[in-house]
Amino acid sequence: LKPSFLNTDVSDTYPNKPLESFMAEPITDKQILQKNAPNSYQARMEIFILKLQKQFCQSLEHFEVEQNSNSRFLIDRWTREDGHGGGITCVLQDGEVFEKAGVNISVVHGKLPVQAIEQMRARGHQFTARNVPLDFFVAGISSVIHPRNPHVPTIHFNYRYFEVTDVDGKVHWCGTDLTPYYLNENDCKHFHSALKKSCDKYDLSFYPKYKKWCDDYFNISYRSNERRGIGGIFFDDFNDAKQEDCFNFVKSCANTVIPSYIPVVQNNYQRTYTAQERDWQLLRRGRYAEFNLVLDRGTKFGFQTPGARIESILMSLPPLAKWKYGLDLKEDSPEMKLMKVLKQPKEWV
Amino acid sequence: LKPSFLNTDVSDTYPNKPLESFMAEPITDKQILQKNAPNSYQARMEIFILKLQKQFCQSLEHFEVEQNSNSRFLIDRWTREDGHGGGITCVLQDGEVFEKAGVNISVVHGKLPVQAIEQMRARGHQFTARNVPLDFFVAGISSVIHPRNPHVPTIHFNYRYFEVTDVDGKVHWCGTDLTPYYLNENDCKHFHSALKKSCDKYDLSFYPKYKKWCDDYFNISYRSNERRGIGGIFFDDFNDAKQEDCFNFVKSCANTVIPSYIPVVQNNYQRTYTAQERDWQLLRRGRYAEFNLVLDRGTKFGFQTPGARIESILMSLPPLAKWKYGLDLKEDSPEMKLMKVLKQPKEWV
């Protein structure tokens, strides 16, 4: 669970040994980041996601090391052509344990177009400015992990801090959700319990609210409301409380990714599986690709954003996926057991 | 090319032996269809697509027979829950030659919502009616063929007759396009020549115009304008000429599917291929899935249509597809040779 080499510093202060704490150089100039860190949420968020990226990548690579595989994360540090930020895309492909694991951070600033401001206003944000672009800043981490073994679930998470220079302009878009191929009830309970615990510390109403939001969001509506997976928590435009409380809540959720997921990998990655189970995994991955391409708001936003790094956005797509016409599931099969939960989400804790 | 058992009757008159001419019972009652056939475009189109479906399915099955494979088309005749028509979905899966071949016809009628009418008006259609739903009828055939061998291209075609009961309400949406994985210039020339020939018989301006429309339509814009394949012809809202000429032109294009494609399959389906070539095919199929899910108007229309048969619409998705982060093509490779044409479409005839 906690390999000895794993850096477990989850704070948002600039580390003493940045080379060991980050996958690559920060996007923001190191000196500026270090100087701003104590008092700026922008800097604290960047440092936090840099550290979380490193820790999560290490946690995953550890399994490859254990299996004597040579697969390691490829690190792509990129900057936007307009100079307004960049990101670090880390991808491990064709591993023994992980067929494709992507962990991406990006830190981008610029002018938010009037249209985007009006969309936020329509969702309830208060802006004093009218018809002028506003400065924005966004720093986020997003990740999708596609394990090879169909008994290991896919995880996705996305934690993002978004700031618009105007009244009421600091929001978080966030979530973690799990997509198993076969239902292991203990794993589902472990995963949801961990998320609930990190929510309950802040507000007892958060977990039920964000759990439902997650079930509603990851819904393939045109497939008779088939959910992508067993959910988790999801929220956007989160700025209910004091800024420091918001930030701490989001950090707490993000820091739950490793303890909620890694034990589930540990429990299942060495299980044997049949060709039929692999087939089912690939068919479910087809649905995963459908959700991401057709319905995911983040992906759609990326398609419409000039200068967006499509290769980093579509890192989420499965390494291999199947589609079959007229799939017929047997009533008492493990595949049908999962399908029933996807059609009718249940409470795990 | 023309197996002896292949029914080659491409007329739109009711056949003497319907059981041998259609894959299943027509959607419209047989007696009514037969009675209306001589004077109704609705009936003539239904008969025509029923025959074309049968002939195309037979042409494809012939290859499976030759390879001693047991794969045959599964025939799903379905009717809409509201009683307003239905379709015949024919799918061959896991064949020796065709990994997934879908040939679908549908015949649907009902009331066209005001919003859809306004969208057509915005595209230039003249309707006298305002703010009332209008009766519509649509009969179409659509098909996507995913061969197993990466040296055999994927073909897609879609020929549709759409009638709205009002002035100027009879239109065709149509097209055929080819998606090779490796560029065989002779095949590309053969394919485009056949389409050009069927266009030139009606109007010399049609092929250049509809070839360009096809290149512009099957464009994955967010992938730096990478085309899905080498194109073909594409047009919608076609009702330039006299109704009988329109109908004959569309039939002529649709009847070009078999002679333009089957010889290309014949030339290549027994070629050997490497694991690397198979891999490239699967990666290109990932792009195919992206286009269909993100950009194709027909698919998007289906997602938004209550009661649409999603399983028939998404029949177009590849049986197996791959996505890889950071694909790097060698400058002089056959893969790069294809990519250059996808980025910069060329004239084949």
C-alpha cells in the first residue's frame, strides 16, 4: 500500500527536494512558484497537483516494478504556443499491470471569452463585468487508468482549480469515479467509504449530494441510461464555503485517490482471467470511449478550444476497445450483475 | 466480381421472387408496397434499398463462403414501438474476411417536429407551413464494412430518401466513402473512377462538387484536419433537378457501391500482413470511432431522437479499435504515406 520509496507529502508547500517531488519542472517558474506559494491559491494548487501527480505515478509504477516489467511513465512536459502555461502529461503504455495509465496536469492562464463568462453566469455565477473578457487561471490534474486485468477497475479522477478575476470567481471542478468490469462488492464499498470519509470531515451532506451527482453525470443516456461505472463523487462550480475550506476539501478528496484505489489494484491484479472476461472488459471499454467522446463535458470543451492539446485530452481513451452488435447477457452471469448496477446505481456505504 | 448466385436486379419494381430478392419481409405491407410501386417514390425507394441490401450482403457473404467460414449475416427485422415504420439490420460479425459488416435499411414515417423543420428552412428549404409539425417519410440504406485484413479498406455508404409533405420537401442525403489503412493507388483510382462515372452520366459538375464535399465532411477537425479516409462523394439536401432525375441519379450512385468496392476486396483480402500493419489498422479504426461518435451528423441526430434504434446506428463502430498516446510515424513509412493524403486530400481521377 505505501511502498517505502513513495513520497507521501501531500501538503501544498514548496518541497525541499523538488526533483524528487515532481515528475518534471513546474509549469510556472520555480522561483516565482516558491515565492508565491504561501499566499497564493494558484501557486499552492500547482504545487499540490505536481506532488499528487508524482505520488500517483509512483504508486502505479510500483506494480510494474513488482512484476519485473520495464514499462515506466513517459514524461511529456509541454508549453502552450501562446506562452500562457502548459502541462505535464505522464503516460505509461503496454505495461504488465497497466495497459494504459495517463496522469496529466495543466496550468493555464489567459483571457476568458465573453461567451464562456455568460455560460458561467447562466449557471449562477455572479460577475460584475459585462461584455469584457476576464483574466482566468486554471490548474488541474486529471487521470484515467486502464488496467490489463479485467478484475481491476478503471479509475478516473479530475481535480481542478479555476479562478476568474472578478467577484465570485474561484471555483473547483472535481470528481473521482470507478469503472469496474466485474463487481467486487468489497472493493466498491472500500472505494466509496474512502470518498465518504473525506467528504464527511467537511460536511455530512457532501457525500450523498456528490455521489448522486456522479451517478447522474456518468450516464450514457442514449444507452437506456447505462452508467459508465459504479460512480464515486462529482461536483463542479464548488465554492460554497470559505476559500481555505474549499481548497482543503478538494485536497482531501484528491488525496483519497491513492488510498481508495491502490488497495483495489493490489487485491486483484494477480487474479487469473478468461478470454471471455477479457472480451467483456473490452466491450465495456467501448462504452467508456463512447462516454468520453460523446458526453464528457471536459472533452467537448477541449474539442472546441483552439490550441487545446488534444493528445493530452484523449489520453483518457482506452488502449483497446470492442464493439459488438446485439450483445446478449445471460440472466445470472457476473456481466449481468454489473449491468444491473449500471442501470440502477446503488448505495455502497 | 459477379458470383453466379448474385441477384443483379437493380430496378425499383417489385420483384417476382421477393423471398430471393430481399433479406427479410419489407417494412411496408407487401400488398401495399406492390400496389404503390409504379407511382410512388416512397415505395420505389423501399424496394430499391431492399434489393440493394440483399445484393450487397450476398456479395460480402460470398467471400466468407470462399474462405469456408461459417459466418453469415444475422438478420434483425425490427419495427418501431410507435408503429411508424422499422428496419432490417443485417450484421456479419467475426468473419474470416469481414470482422464486422453492417448493412442497415430503415423506413420510417411520422410527424417532423417544428424545430427540425426550422433547421431545414435555415439550410435553404422553402416551407409554406409555419409552426406546425409536418408529415415526413424517410427510407434509407446505410452500411459500414470493417474487413479483417488491413490491406482491405473500410467502406461506408448511406443513401436516403426524405420526403416532407409541403412544397420543396423531397430530398436525398447520400454518399459513399472509402477508408483504406494502406494506400493502394490503383484501388483508390478504381473507386473514385467508378463514382465519377456514375456522377458524370447526370452532370459533369457533380463529381468534383461532391468529392470536395466528402473531403470537407469526413474531417476530424480537432486532429489538425485529418480526414477519415480518401473520401468519395457526399451530398445532402439533393433536390436540384426533376424528381425522376434525382431519383435515378441517387440509384446510379448507390448501384456503384458493389462495382466500386467488391473488386478492391477481391484484390487484397488474401494478402499477408504483419502484426504492425494490424496495429496501424486498429489505430486508424480508433479515429473512425472518433469521427462517428464526435462528428457524424447522422449519429448525433440518432442520439437526440427519442425511440431511435441505437444498436442499428452504432453498428458502424469498429469491432476492435486502439488508441495510443504520442504516435510517431516514420517519414518514409507506408503509414506516413497514407497520413499525408489524409491531411491533404488528392485528386484520384
